[in-house]
Amino acid sequence: MIRIKELRKAFRSRQGAVEALKGITLEVPEGEFCVLLGPSGCGKTTTLRCVAGLEKPDGGEIEISGVLVSSPAAGVYVPTEKRDIGMVFQSYAIWPHMTVFQNVAFPLTQGKRRLRRAAVVEKVREALRLVQLAGLEGRPATDLSGGQQQRVAMARAMVTEPQILLMDEPLSNLDARLRAEMRQELRRITGSIRVTTLYVTHDQDEALSLGDTICVMNQGQIVQTGSPHEVYTHPRDLFVAEFLGEMNVIKGRVVAPGLVECLLGRIECTFPAASRPGAEVRLAIRPEHVTLAPLARAAHEPDAAEGTILSRLYLGDVAILEVELRGVRLKAKLPGDAEVALGERAAVRFQNDRWHVYP
């Protein structure tokens, strides 16, 4: 388990102090896969490095499996090599002059847990089996593909059987297809050994597919924590809504309880009770909740509005269409084989229970 309480960290720059972390509080239960998600500079890697002991926080506390490893107020700082962690870096950080076996065995032969040769061989083989690299022990590290090198880095991080596994954007250097395959491998491997994992990424697809819990970060703070489904379906604010997936956003004004007026007309939706009539708000709806159908093929319905299809981005299984409706440009997500043409008039409908309203 990882427990972080009121974690603070600032860096000096020519412009003065920069607050990287502004009081982060987070608990990762034993065996959970927690993803820190956010844009560059939001503090997610700094958080990970503080947990690893690679950065010394200015304030707050960090506990790993019930042991206090960092507390500036109490004068506690446990160095990295004495924390029971394994870490996988973005750059893999494997040694090119070593074989696969030597790379994975390094923490067992040079670290604090030096073992006898027979025990080292057994643990390395088991680690390589977990990452599906059995039989490649004698191969030079430079003869491996990018995906295989990343698996070597994972095997090396896990060979000591750490209580905590830390990963800093480990898949960002892989191509799209291999990245998708490695996501499945990561879930399989971490799930099979039930290791508590803290994972950093700016890729929303990685976060949604990997995490048991997602912590969305912005400007040194955690702005929302929850399951992937919860964070995607019920984003707490407009930043989360736009960062985690695509979102159509329209300016509006509250005219009555449950009713917002915007360029699209009057829309019935649920919004916070604090939003009084006359309040300026932002309406948001995801492209998959906007339905398009060519007028020539769609039966007329009272709730349908007419729009013009401006563009179509084909992505294989889906297509992202841009439609102009009453002066507003919206995105809609349709099956990739949807038969629509540019410039065509279309019937546009919305799932009213899918609207989000933000101040």
C-alpha cells in the first residue's frame, strides 16, 4: 500500500520557485493499479519520483506498506535503495553491454538482496517467464526489439519481488500497435503477481485500459480520483471532461431549474442546484452521444434538428464527423462504415441525459 499525505514539492527557477506539487493526498490499496494521468507539467512524474525517493519533498508524508519513508517535518528520509520498490523508466534504462540475463539479474547480484547463483538463476527465469521472454537469457540486449527491451526492464523491476512497482510512461517509446499489446501484457503481469502499482501517463487510452483507479492531475493537484468508468462518465469539472476523451462544449445560460438556453435552443439537463437562473454555464456532451442520420434516410422526429456535415475523419472502426448546427460546430462519433457524405444535410439528435453542465 502507498499512502501520500499533503505532499508538497517546489523547484527553483530563474523566475522564482515553481510549485510542482501543492498538497497531494492519495492512498493506493494493496494490489491496486493506480494511474496518475495529466498533461505535461502537472506534477505526476514528480509525485512518482518522490515515492521512489529520487526527489526529496518539501512537505507532507509518504508511507510504503505502513513504513514512513519520507517526512520532512519529522526528519525522515529513507533512500531509494532501502525502499522496497521496483521501477520502470520511460527510456527502459537497460545496459546495452549486458545480456538479457545479466540485465535482469543485476538487482540480485549488485543490490542489497544479493543471492547465491542458483537462487539468482531461478528468480531470473521466473521473471522472464512472466514477461514471456523465456529462452532469451543469453541474447545481447541490443538484439531485442523495443517491446522486448521494455519487457526486460519490467522483469528487472519485478525480479526482487518488490511490494511497490513504479512506472513512468513506460510505453511512450513504442509504436501504436505494440503499445496496445503491451497494455494487455502489463495488466496480465501485474494482475498475476498482485503487486501494488503506481503508473504515470499522459495517454488517456492507457489510463482507461490499465487503471483500477485513475487520478487526474492538473497544476500540481489531484482534481478527480475514481474508477475509469466513473471519471470518464462523470467528470467533475470541465478540465477533466476535455482532457479525458473528446467533448463538445457550448456556452449557455440557465433560464429555469433543469433548463439551459444556448445556440442550439433550450436543453433540458441536470445541473448543480447552485446554478441559479441567469447563471452563465458550459454545456458539454461527448461525440458518441451525438447521433447523426442523413435526412433522406431518417424518419422525421420532433426532437431532431438539421445540420450540415463539414468533415469526416475515418479511424477504421469509428468515424469522427463534424457537423454545423445553428452556427455551432459539433463532433459526432459514428461506426466507421456509416454512409454519410460531406455537405450532406443530416438529422442531429442528442441524448439529453448525457449532457454535463459546468460553471
